[in-house]
Amino acid sequence: MKMTKKITISRVIRLIIGTILIIVFAFVPVFTEPGFPLCFSQLFFNLTCPMCGMTRAFIAIEHFEFETAFLMNPLVFVAYFLFMFCFLQDLYVMIFEHKRYSFVEYMMGYSNHVDN
């Protein structure tokens, strides 16, 4: 029986986007000064949402500025862990595993399909 790697378009797209984000965040300087709010809820309703500051916090983590990241958004460590977990699992599954579903595909219900 020939074993083939299960490479889905969604996995490839996630890996490409994840790689681009990691590279871009590593080269973008950390902005800690308050400026024009980019968040939709802050801009139009003057309310902070749970994701406010998350992009800048991701950039701070990429620069190993953990205290700055925590001050920008305390949830960043949970979000970054989940992002890296999914990214590394997709990379591992794509390179080493055969016909195995990633965490994201499992949560979306793809594991219920039978491969022929």
C-alpha cells in the first residue's frame, strides 16, 4: 500500500500566511507609543476589545520583549501559543505524517471524512 502525504490547500495557505507573519513581525519595530487607533471598536465606538493591541504584542514577542507584550495585551501569550502550536503542527504533518489531520482540521470536522 502506497502511503501518500495528505497535503490540503488550507494547510498550505496557513503555512504560507504563518511564515509571512513570523518573518514580517520579526522585522517590524515595536510601537509602544499611543497613536491613531487601528481597532474598529476603538475608532468608532471608543471601546476596547479583547484583541486590542494583539498585533503589537505579537511583534513584541517576536523581538523577545515579553513585558511589553504583556502590557499591550495580557492574552497575547495564549494567542501566540495557539498560533505557534497550529503552525508547527501543520508544518510537522505536512513534512512527516501521512494522512493525518491537523488540530484545525480536526476542530473543523474534517476527521470524520473517510479517505479512499
